[in-house]
Amino acid sequence: MQHIYHYSWIIPFVTLPVPILIGAGLLLFPATTKKLRRMWAFPSVLLLSIVMLFSTVLSIQQINSSSIYQYVWSWTINNDFSLEFGHLIDPLSSILLILITTVGVIVLIYSDNYMSHDQSYLRFFVYMSFFNTSMLGLVTSSNLIQIYVFWELVGMCSYLLIGFWFTRPLASNACQKAFVTNRVGDFGLLLGILGLYWITGSFEFRDLEQISNNLIYKNEVHFLFLTLCSFLLFSGAIAKSAQFPLHVWLPDAMEGPTPISALIHAATMVAAGIFLVARLLPLFVVIPYIMNLIALIGIITVLLGATLALAQKDIKRSLAYSTMSQLGYMMLALGMGSYRTALFHLITHAYSKALLFLGSGSIIHSMEAIVGYSPDKSQNMVFMGGLRKHVPITKTAFLLGTLSICGIPPLACFWSKDEILNDSWLYSPIFAIIACSTAGLTAFYMFRVYLLTFEGHLNLYFQNYSGEKNNSFYSISLWGKEGSKILKKKIPLLPLLTMTNNENTSFFLKKIYQIDGNVRNMTRPFITINHFFTKNIFPYPPEADNTMLFPMLVLVLFTLFIGAIGVPFNQEGTNLDILSKLLTPSLNLLHQNENNSFDWYEFITNAIFSVIITFLGIFIASSFYKPLYSSLQNLNLLNSFVKKGPKRGRWDKIIGVIYDWSYNRGYIDVFYAIFFIKGIRRLTELNHFFDRRIIDGIINGVGVTSFFIGEGIKYVGGGRISSYLLLYLSYVLILLLFFFFCSLL
């Protein structure tokens, strides 16, 4: 099966025909293409599924042969300069290929239903397919310059997808914020690539490692300059993987559609920074300062992400800060040199967090079926509660994802996170204490999300906002769910706007709904409205359709069983797991041999300690939030807690400070707004004043002075010899007096 490697170059291009054909169809046959828009979900899923199967075969071949395949061809040759392009298939790229394709296929199936009512359905699948192409090209790149090309394409797709609903000011601001923040890291990455090429004369990964090691060994390179170039390379990963201090874009990126949050900002694109550090780790390991910096940035991000998630009210922002914290764990593991452990956590976290984001999308669907489109309400956990009775499948899936992220055995993230905690004790006790404490915080804020969303009473929203004002408002059925059941408790009836069928064709959903041509003129171009009222009522949040539940159930299976690839099994007296066997070539390259002396007794002992911390966090979350939902009489207490913190007590000041810190994002955005945005504007204004008043003032002053001097001389020159002699003698007299007084001094 060695010949299969010869066809691996086609991997990034398999999904490219979809955006090309959609674009050609919209250009040549716009009416037909739009009418049959739902058909394009099928080729998108099919082509990415082909790549998934091909990647699986490559990974099996990697496990059996422990080989690395690389093929390059010259693109530009000029004297001593040669720019090459190619593809590299090794354990790292194999893992990322499977991760990208499996999560991508699941999210595309989910998106067919989620985006079915959006007028820009075709544009969404164009962006998604092009993103998959860019991401596949990035992980199979054989050199730094090629990675940079696909790195920028991935960033461009992220920008377009975050601002997908660009008519909304929040979405347009969020995509600009993501663009600017990532440009900081990408500029550093470009400088690092150029600096490293100046040192080594090559962009190839293996050449970089070998040449750098030789130069360091022979003392032929300035070590400080090499460290600076390595730091610049790392700055690109800091921005892309939302590490401190360039993390501020990730929570705002949740303004994009929820499938984007699941695929790009939880499982794949944010993992690109982790991938880059892992790819360059053979270079970084010989520079202790960089390894220590990677670990330091990782542990800061771990703690910062967890603390900022404690008081968020938006369910997607809470999950975004959780993603940031978990990416910090991966960066910490890489900084400690735990290559295998970092990739293990990358895999387990991707599936678990994708499950949580898809679950949040299902919850938002359910809430919008009741309250209509309003992110302040449909995504705000304060207005949720009691959903466990009405969306049981979503609730179960979300609970399993929550338990996995918290590190509860035997779910996926338990195995990987526990290994990171164990390695941190060997690296630094201070880092270990912070990492273990953050594990407890993770359990606290994740169960806070679960309790606020699924526990308590469903009619919390109506009791507070409709009942008191005694008015009803219109809610829009976005998701095609039908129902007329009414809760036993009296709540205001909400007349809904329903949708009629049209002639569109769907491969994943039997129900078809008409798209209103005026959708783009709304605040968010997402809602379909038919201008008539019906008596159909959604008295409770409906469960999502099967095409949304099926991808979630598949991710549940991954969450339950994917951790098995990293569990050591005894083979001929050696504890070896599937992941270590796959990573053998990379581990040999790093001169590591992990898991050969795996001690189950030590692992279980440490696991018991970490699980106790996790359950402590769950217990504290239950103590804080479960009583708030015991009855509707506690509604005022809940609102007081959300707005001002809990009632006055002994720990009121401490909790108030923590709450303000978390809810205001650690005041980091405020600092950036004052120091960078306002500071740069003030500097620009000062520069404008200096240019206009000083530089232009000098030039204009010379011209004005010359004009007045010329005018004065015009009147002096009268043509009389006697006047000229008198003026000449006056000048001579003045000069003589000047020299006389100077001689006296």
C-alpha cells in the first residue's frame, strides 16, 4: 500500500470543486442555482467524506509502517534561491487530517439544517468548503512558506465566517477584531520565517532543525537572534490559538453561526497554532527560553480562560473561554516537552467541544422557537432553565460533553487532561498547582452552564418579562418545528409566524421552507418570515430535528470512546498505546520514548486526586446555582446574583471582585481600547499636528518670509546713488560698532 502516498497530494484539492462550481453556477445560472441550493450540501459532505476515508487509510498505513512520506517540487529557482512546494505525510499531519475531516463532515451535516432558513445558504457552504481546503493544505504543507500561504487563507475564511451576518454591527465588529488581532501574530510569524531563512537558508522543516542544531553546536549563529526568530514564529501560534495576550478575538468570534464555532473556533482553526508549535518543536527544544515561554504562556492562558468563563451569561462565550483554557493546557504540555500528551488532548478536546457547541446550537434553536430571534435572550443562560424535560437528547449529549471537559472518567478528556496534570508536577510544582486548581474551576463553570441551561423552570423568562408587563410578543418559528401543546401553568400565548413549503430539494431534511427575499434587510439576515399569522403555538422549546441530533450523537460516541487511543495496553512487556505507536517517528525525532514505563498505580493515584478536585468544583457549582432554581420565588435572587453578585455576606467583596473581573473579561479589552486604540489615535493626531503645524509651518513660513522680504526690498530700491551709499555706510557702521563692542567684551 506504499503507492497510496503518491496520491496524497490531491487531499487539499478534493473539496475545492464545491466553491468553484457554486460560484460558476451563481454567475451563469443564478436562478437555478438558488432554487436548487439545498443540493449543494450533498457534494460538500461527499467530497469531505472521501478525504476522511483516504486520511484514515493513510493513518493505518502510518501505524503499520511507522514511515514518513514527503514529496516536493521546485516552483521558483533563481541562482541560489529555490522556492519549493510539496506535501508531507507524517503522524502529526495524519492526526490532523482525521480530526479536520471527521469534525468537518459532522458539522456540514448539522449545518444543512441549521442554515436551511438563511438566504445566504450557498455562501455559507462556499466559505466552509474553501476553509476545509485551506486547512487540509495547511496540515500537509512541507515547509514554512507554504504553511504561511494556507495560514493566511484559513484566517481569511475565519474572517468571512465570523462576519457571515455582516449587516449586524456586532458581527462586523467581531470579524474586524479577529482580523486585526491575528494580523499582529501573523506579521510576527512572517518575520520569524524570514529571519530563520536568513539563518539557515531553507524553509523545509527537517532542514531547519538539522541546520539550526549544527549552527548552535558549532557556535556559528547568534543564539539571541535565533531565540528572537523562534519567538516570532511562536507569536503566530499565540494569535491563532487565542493564547494570552492575543486571545481577545475568540469570544467575539461567537457572533458567527454556531456550526462555525464548532468547527473553526473549537476543533480545527484554533488548533492550527498548536499544530505549528508541534511541527516546530524539534527546533524549539534546543532553545530553553522558548520552551519555558511556551509553558508560561500556556499556564497563564489556562488560568485566565477559566476565570473569565466564571460569570459569562452568553452560552457560546462561556464555551469560547473554555476552549481558550483547554488550548492553554495543550500549549503548556508542548512547553513541558510532552508532545504526545498535547496531541492527545487536542484530539479529545476537539470532539468534546464540538459536541458542546453543536449542543448549544440546538439549545439556541429551541429558545428561538419560543422567544424569536434575539441573541440577548436566546443565547443568554439567565433566560433558560428547565430544558431537560423538553430537549432530553440535547441535554444528555451536552451533559456528556460537559463531563468530558471536566475530566470525569472514563470519558475522553479525562485521559488526556490527567496526563498533562501528571507531567506538570514533574515540570514545576507551581504550574501543577495552577493547572490542578484550574481543573476545579473548569468543573465549576462548565456545570454552571449546564445548571443554568437545563435545570429549574422553563417559564422563568415569561414570568419575569411577559407576565409582569401583561403583554405578548411575536416569536418566529425558525426551525420548522410544529406543535400546539400548552403547558399546564398559565403563560402568555405567543402567536408564531410559520413557513410554507417551496420546491427546493434537500438531501438531509424532508421539510422545506420558503426564503423571504427581504431577509437581508433585517438586523440579522437569518429569519424567514411569511406575512400572516397563525394560531400555532410553541408553548415549550422543541427538540431539534434529526439532522441536527444525528451529528451530536456521533460526537457522543467519539466523546465516549476516543480516549481509548491513548490508554496504554501491555504489548510484550511494554505499555504502548495506539497514539504512541502512530507517533513513533515523531517521538524518535524528538528523542522521546513515552509510555514505555507507564505506572498504572501512580496514574490511578494522581487520577483520584484530580477527580476529587473536579467533583469539588461540581459540588460548589451545584451549591451556588441549584438552589436558585428551586422555585420561581427565587427569581429575584437569581437576577440579583447575575447583575450584582450574591446577596451581602461574608464573602461578598471577594465574590464581587471575582464576578466583576470575569464578567468584564479581566478588563483586558478595556486596557487594549484605552492603551492601543485611543493611544494610537492620540499618537496619530499628534503626528498630524506636527506634520501640519511644524513641518508644513516651516515650509510655509519660509515662503511667507521670502514674500515680505521681497516686498520690503522693492521699496528700498529707489534708483538713487546717494540712498545706496547711505545704506551701505549704515551697514558698515553697524558692523564696526558690533566688532568694537565684541572686542571690549
